[in-house]
Amino acid sequence: MLYIVPTPIGNLQDITLRALEILRTVDLILAEDTRTSSKLLNHYQISKPISPYHQHNEHKIVQHLVDQMSAGKNMAVITDAGTPGISDPAFLLVRAAIAADIRVECLPGATAFVPALVASGIPASRFVFEGFIPQKKGRQTLLKSLATEERTMIFYESPMRLVKTLTDFAAAFGAERRCSVSREITKIYEEHARGTIAEVIAHFQQKDVKGEIVIVVEGN
């Protein structure tokens, strides 16, 4: 059995009772960063074997993990924050487990883009999730293709690249296009900056940006 277990994106209370039960009963917990995940596990007094599973080792160990599950072990995959597989490791293991006829179950739970979208004030009935866009190769091609996208668009970005990305959005989509930037969701300094792309750029040019970033942009 393979469980995909969402973990809090900030506030440690944002984890389900069922997620805690699963983490207490599996044979092995696979974590993107064992140091980060240990803080959560220690907070809830969960003592289980924990092993690193991230983008740098997943290709090498995925078959070994599948072999262990085929032999009867139950495993849970967690990431530093949010739902595994959403701009985080998990896809390769899920695909390999399914191919090996291992039962895969994904628990519902925290995902950063959902509260950012709902709190943006931008239509949420139809949207497209783009995650992190390319930093260099393919970046302009992607933005050009999204210029006519009619659905609300959702992106992830790092704090140090936020203003640059918003500036590129202004050039590709128009500076008057509405957007919302959410950061530090569920944490003490949670912030939602809403307005035109030009207005949001001006807002973040005047401050030192920290935390995880979700950008929501209205469709064409």
C-alpha cells in the first residue's frame, strides 16, 4: 500500500486526523527533507522509520521501494509542505506502484494553490495550474502561449524571482491584467496582494519578499 499524505503548508494544525493515523501505522515514511518532516512528526509524537525521497534520488530508489511494497510493506509519501506530486516528488513512485498493481491512495489535505485561488477574488470556476515556469529556456514561449488563455492561471514562484516574473507577466499579459499574490499562507505573516499586475509589482518592489509564493492571474 502506498499513501500520498498532504502535510501542513504552514500552520501545523492543518493536518487531518486520518493523515496522522496513517503516519503512525505505516512501515516507512518517505520524506522530501527528513529534517523538515521530523519537526512535524516530533510535534505529533510520531516515531516511525523515515527515509529521504526527493528529486535527486527518486529515479535510483523507486524500483527498490516498489519491491518492498510488493513484499508487503506499507509506505507514506510526504513533502516539506502540501500535497506530494503537486510541484513536488511523488509522480514517479505513484506511476511505478500502479504498474506493479500496488494500491495507491491519496488523502485530501493542504495544497497551497487552493486557498490562494479562492482568496484571490479572481474567478475559480475554471483554472489552469502551471506551477513553476521555466527560468530561461522555454520561458518566453510559454508566456506567449498563455497570453490568450481564458481560464484563471496559477503559478508558483520563489521570493527572489517574484518581481521579475510579475514584470514578465505584465509584458506578456498586459500590465492592467488583474492578479493576486499570496505568500506565507496559514502563517503569522500571511499576505494577499491584489490588484493589477502593475500595482502588485509596485507593492513588492518596496519590500523584502519572503516565504512561499502563489500567483493567481485572471484569464484573457
